[in-house]
Amino acid sequence: MDSTIENKTITLLDQGYVELQEMMGNDLAIVNAARVSYLGESKGDESDEKLLNYLMKNKHTSPFEMVQFKFRIKCPLFVARQWQRHRTWHYMSVNEVSRRYTSEKIDFYMPEQWRLQHESSKQASEGVADTELQTFCQESLNEVVNHAVAVYNYMIDNGVAREQARMLLPQNIYTTFICSVDAHNLLHFLLLRRHQHAQYEIRVYADAIWSHFFKPLLPWTAIAAEKYLFSNELD
Ligand SMILES: Cc1cc2nc3c(=O)[nH]c(=O)nc-3n(C[C@H](O)[C@H](O)[C@H](O)COP(=O)(O)OP(=O)(O)OC[C@H]3O[C@@H](n4cnc5c(N)ncnc54)[C@H](O)[C@@H]3O)c2cc1C
């Protein structure tokens, strides 16, 4: 069972990242948690992987909660809003960058491409804007951000409280937070947020967590999830 990774920080979008700060447990910890119910021990890779598949297939989910991940995330504010709807994650909100405490280091997400509104799905996009519209959107966002930052800085420099001045800053502002989650609830997040119904920007983060961290660190669980979890739900 190979479960090591070299790069613990993956850069995403234009200025975002996911950093794996800590991890506790591995595929074997899941198997051992299941076997504890009858005081069993590892019976070798083949038998252990078979048991793990059985657990995933039959939704015996609690052993998967034995594995914990802790991430530091830098993402646009609107992605953080979607992320934080997942109540089973632990958000160490004290570590989220708060514009009440700091007016330093303001970064904004500038998309590479502007997508068009999906015709039949109210919450989705499809295709991309033509060149003229791309340019208009890009230039307009630049203008809005530059103006917002200029007014924000003027307010701060003139003593306006940061907790109110931050109202000037648009939703594409980056925020950073630390969060932890167990493997069972991370799989649920990945199921929803890697899906094509999810917004592109959060999908980028979910895909990175899946391919750079989850798959290499929990290879048996990843294979079982592809077989029994991701393939059956959300048509
Ligand atoms: C494509 C997409 C579109 C979305 N659109 C919208 C939208 O338009 N508006 C909107 O408001 N939200 C929207 N959401 C957010 C969505 O409704 C969920 O809040 C979010 O996906 C978190 O899912 P969850 O509750 O299953 O996850 P978690 O909060 O991590 O919970 C995981 C599971 O634990 C159980 N659970 C957790 N807490 C409780 C509880 N208190 N009581 C009972 N069971 C609990 C549930 O079984 C739940 O599925 C959208 C999500 C997606 C993926």
C-alpha cells in the first residue's frame, strides 16, 4: 500500500491553493476500525482491501471516519461560502482571515474565462462568452476591483472601521481558512462538489483534493468509492 505524496500544496485558480497540513490514518486504519468489533487483526492486503470494499459497498460508513485530514484553503469568498455549507467539516474559523482584523494582503480572483448562463439550468453555466464580451467582462471586473480597493484604502486611511469598510470589497476577494474533515464526510463533499452540477471554481478545489491527496493517500478507499459511491449517485 503506497500512501505518500511529495507536494503538500497545490496552487489553484489564479492565486488560490489547497495545502494538506496534517493527516491521521490510512486505508488500514479503516479496516482495523471495522475489525475491532470482533477483535480481529489485519489478514494481509488482499483480505483487508476486500473488507474495505465490503464496507463501502454496504455503507458501513463509521470506519471511514477514523481518517482525518486538515487543510488550509485559499479560495474566493463565494467558494468559501459554498464550502462552509458542508456542516460536517470542522472550520477553525478563528484562523479564517478576517477583514475585521486586517486590511493587508487583499487578493482578488480574476477568472481566465467568462462563461455563459446555462439555458435550462438556473444554477449552471455552459460555453464561454465571445471575445468582445470576454474583454468587456474582464475590463469591467478590473475597474470594479480597482475602484473598490481605492475607496476601501481611502476609508481605512481616514480611520473608518475595517468591519464596515470591508463592505466595499467584492465577492471575488480571496479568503484563507483552516478546516478538517474525516474521510467519510470528505467523500460526501467530493461527490457533490466534483459533480458537473457544482460551480467550476469549487470543482477545481474538489478535483485537486481528490487527485492530489485522497487518491494517493487512501488508494483502496478511492478505488472503492469510484466503484460504489461515485458511480451510483447524482445522475
Ligand atoms: C450543485 C449544488 C447546488 C446547490 N445549490 C444550493 C442553493 O441553491 N441554495 C442553497 O441554500 N444551497 C445549495 N447547495 C448546498 C446544499 O444544499 C448543501 O447545503 C451542501 O451541499 C452541503 O451538503 P450536506 O448538507 O449534504 O453536507 P454536510 O452539511 O456536510 O452534511 C453531510 C450529511 O450529514 C447529515 N447532516 C448534517 N447535518 C445535519 C443536520 N443538522 N440534520 C440532519 N442531517 C444532517 C446529512 O445527511 C447530510 O447530507 C447546493 C449544493 C450543490 C452541491
